[in-house]
Amino acid sequence: MINLILLGPPGAGKGTQAKHLVETRGMVQLSTGDMLREAKTSGSAMGRRVAEVMARGDLVTDEIVIGLIEEKITGTAGGGFIFDGFPRTLAQADALGQLLDKAGQRLDAVIAMQVDDAALVARVTGRFTCAACGAVYHDTLHPPRVAGVCDACGSTRFSRRADDTEAALKQRLMEYYKKTSPLIGYYYAKGKLAVVDGLAEMDAVSAMIEKVLDSPN
């Protein structure tokens, strides 16, 4: 059982690599966004708190997010947990450490997916997906074999995320560097940090992450 944090700016590929680990190692991906949406409709006491906060338009507190994570790690086994989108701040990192101690668990590795900002902007702003099956393409790096036709399902309908623009991504990067990038030094000091090239080919990134996870602690 391995508990892992994936760090990296938006568009670095954390979600893709988390999905790979779920499929190959039976790990459980704990995405804060997914947990909040699930809690909102669960009918549980915590879910009602989440629904009330979101209905008011307020930000969900660290306390609530930690409560949701606690429910997950005490009620799920599997091959370990992948923390995706949490922690985002030093205070959240401290809270997560305390929670794992309380649950008798530990954090085994933190993998930072290192990227070049200019290359990341080019990669993200060129992304688009098939509106029918969700297959992901890129204007220059991975276009469909036949222009305008999905390789996987033959659909001719495609879409782009509204926030996959250069201006929006640069704003998200600024938030990451202000609030989340200090975690790289934090976990380095704790001896937990490993760095991989987030802009390598997807399979190469997966291999680098597997190597980290298979290395003796």
C-alpha cells in the first residue's frame, strides 16, 4: 500500500498519471473536486455541510476537505491513495500529515511533475477533445489522423475547455506558484520528494513514476 501526492501546475498531466496508477496498481484517486461533488449529493452530515457552503457561494474550508479525506482513507483499502489537487498550501500539507498520523498511515512519496511554462502553455492551449467519446487531441502534437474526424469513434464534434486559453492558464499558473509550489521545498525537506519530467511522453512519465514507487524508501 502506497500513499502518494502528485504535484505540478495545471496541465502537467497529474490526472492522466493518477488514472494510470488506479488502473495498474488498484490505487484510489482522491480528487478534491470529485469528493466535493460526491459529498454534495450523498445525504451524509458532511455532505449537507458541503451543500450548504456551496449553495452560499462560499469557499469550502480546509476543515471540510480534511473531513472528506478522513472518511475516504478510513473506509477504503486498495493499493493506497493518490492525493490529487490536495494539499494546495503549506497549512493543508500540515493538516494532511496530522490526519495520516491519526489514521496510522504515512505518506510514502511526493512526485513533482516538472514542466517548462512556455511548453506547458503551448500544450494546454492546443488541446481539444472529441465531444462524443472524450478522446484527447492536440492541434500540432496529436491531431486526428483525418482532420475533423475522431480516430476512436468517427465523430466530427469536438470541444475545447473554456479555461484552456493562454490568459486563463497563466492566471492558474500564478496561483500555483504563489500557493502550491512552496510544497516542493516542504516535502524535499521531509525527504519525500522525487521529480519527474512532466513534459515527456505519457508512457515515459508513467515509467518514471513507477520507478519512484518501486524504489526502497
